[in-house]
Amino acid sequence: MAETLSLRKKRPVNFSHEETALIREGVMKFDKVLTKKFSSGSTPVTKKIQDGAWAVITEKVNSVGRACRTIDDVKGMRTPTLIFFGHSLI
């Protein structure tokens, strides 16, 4: 039984209110970049630019956070955060 428990993946720490607020602020700041579709127009937004925006948001979250978050952790948090503000990045 003890072996089974040690092999299981640990559940991550919940996001604090401060971390959630930083994600919300970052998403609002980079709204145009994160919601824009990839295009070849006059101002192309590439996945690299979007990933850069997520990296900046993640860095800010990690500067105040209780746990070290990955970019995927922060991206996964965006849905409940944006529903609260009426945005949609889906």
C-alpha cells in the first residue's frame, strides 16, 4: 500500500489569490497577443510570441508564488480566471 502511494503523482498546490490576480493582470495586458489567431498579415503573431507572453506571466507568478509554476500550469489556470472577467481564449 505504501509503495502505491509513493508512486502516485502529487497534487499541485492551489493557486493563491495573489497568483490568480497576477495571471488575470497578465492575460489582460497581453490580451491582443493571446487571443489573436496566427496570421501572415502586417502584424503576424506567432506561437513564439504567444509563448513569450506566457513566459512573462509565469515569471511574475513565480516571483510571488508559494510553488514553482510551469507555463502549462499557468495556461491551465487561464480558463476560470477569464470566465470571471468575461473573456474567452478557447
